[in-house]
Amino acid sequence: MSPIRSLAAALIAGLLCTFAAAEDTNPVHFDPAAPPTRNLSDYHFFKDAAHQIPNDGVIPYDINSPLFSDYTEKHRFVYLPKGTAADYDPREPFSFPVGSVLIKTFGYLHDIRDASKGERVIETRLLMHTTEGWVGNAYLWNADTTEATLKVAGTTVDVEWIHFDGAKRTNNYIVPNANQCKACHEQAGKLMPLGPKARNLNRDFAYPAGAENQLAHWSKLGILHGAPADPAQTPRLAHWSDPATGPLDDRARAYLENNCMHCHNPKGPGNTTGLDLTYDQRDPLMFGVMKPPVAAGRGAGANFFDLVPGKPEESILLFRLASTDPGIMMPELPRRLVDDEAVAMLRQWILAMKQDGTSSGQD
């Protein structure tokens, strides 16, 4: 875990301890048969929204290699109705019961290098398992983080922060509309969760009582059925930016898994392209090695193949990730900016790639 995330986790754990002894006088209320509320506070998901302190029964979690969303800081939580549990799967997203809610808050650290300098909380997205299926909605926070209101039509927010190099950066951040949720979360024609998979959740989290593997913790709480007793028996993604978590090939695939695979898999909206960026896809042609695009248009530039071993400058995949042109860039959502650090890592991965698509082992 990076120093920034370690500090953030420690701060959250400390604040959680502060609230641990408080009586639960305002429990979570989510009716899966009702339409979404106008105000996020009606659900009582948070005790302290400004610091993202969850209410009792709302479990914080993190994933091994997160989606890039224009350098936002993300806070993830899950809520399940009392007495229910998700069903473990070694490969696919877990199956959650009706009444479950996946909660993800997006914000900008004032200084991306130092979480202790505070954060501007921007929006909270809910993926709600209703009686009609999964539904996604976004709530925009007011300036003092006392209330968030439903934004069905979406909006944009001007933000600024201090970047890794010490320079001030700005962005016109996108809060998605209700239909845009489908762009990522629709699989085989149905809206569904993406992140809560064994390979994403198999990691430690700093809970108030101490760090513990998330899968083990969920099993202990009774909100996950069927997980192996030993997390070592569970798949685990590397963190794309941390060499300590895996070799370059593992980290590149982890990045593509959580930034591109939601479309580019056999069940995703981009399945007609024939490109499968699932982390364990090992057929070189399937994950793009010397594979011509089906219909990329301007998205191909002057290039002919998705991945050209040893030649990142001729690889369509990198060309699209390095662009902010709406007619070229991938993924189309949820970004306006280039993930410069990840693009540099992927460039290194392609340079080190052998002609058969395997990694040379260089890092």
C-alpha cells in the first residue's frame, strides 16, 4: 500500500474507533422497492460524510488495482440487509442479495502527495440491488459535505489539486448521468457490480481492530458465504503501480482488467471487437497481440494492430489510453485526463513484450 493510502487508512481507522462506542440511533434505511431518494442522507449510510465514516452495518473496503478516474481518491463501502450474505465466486463478481448497496465516494485530495492535508468530497455513487435489478445513481455533495443530492442528468465540477510533481492541476470533473452507469456496468445486457471480485478484494484492510484480509473479514461478519478459509487459495491481482505486488506483466494486466475489461470481455459492451482484456486471458490474439481492430475509425490513428510487441508507438491500445480526444480516447468514461503514470508503465510493458505476447520478465 502506498504511503498516502496507508495514512488515509490510518486516519479512517482512528475515526472509526471514535464512533465505535456510539449507540446506533440512526440505522441504515434502504427500501429496494422504492425509487431513489432525493437526498443521500435519507439512507443513513454515513455517520460523518466529510470524513467518510460509515454507519453501523456499512462495511468499508478497497480493491487491489483501482479504476483511474482523473486522479480522484475513492472510498468504497458495501451494505447488505441484516442476516443476508453475498455468494463467493473465484472468478466472477460476487452475487449480492436484493437490498444490497455498493457505495463509492469520489473526491480530490488537496495535495495528492499528502492525505493529511484534507480532501474535497465531490460525489457518491450508489449501485443498488432493487427488486427490479441493479440500478445506479450519483449524488453530488454540497460545499460543506452536509448533504448530497441526486443528479439524474449528471453534471460537471471544476476541481483543483496539487499533483505528484508539486504543480497545481485542474479538471472539469464528470459526475455521470444515470444512463452512463450502463456504459461500464452493463454485462450481457444487465447492470451488475464489477469491482467486488475475489481477485480485487483479496487484500488486507485497516479495520478499527487491526488489519485483516477483507475476504476473511467479510466471512467472519457473515456477509460472505463460500470463500476459502485460507485467502492464499484465492486469486489476487497485483497493484499496477507497485512492483512489490507483482512483475510488470501482472501489473499491466491488472490495470487493463480494472480499466478496460468492463467493456472488453465476452459479456461486455465491447464484445464485438473480439478484444478480451480479462486478467487471465492468455491467448495473444484475444488480448490484442497483432490483432487488427474491427472498426476503430479515428481510434486507430495510423496504427494497424492493438498491441505490437516491442513497439508501443504502433500499438492502438496505448494510442487510445494516451489520448483525451473524445473520438479516440479509451475508456470513454469516466475520464477527461490521461493517466500518465499508468501509460508509462504500459509503454514499458509493450517494450518488454516478446513476439508471442509473453513477457520478457523485465521491469
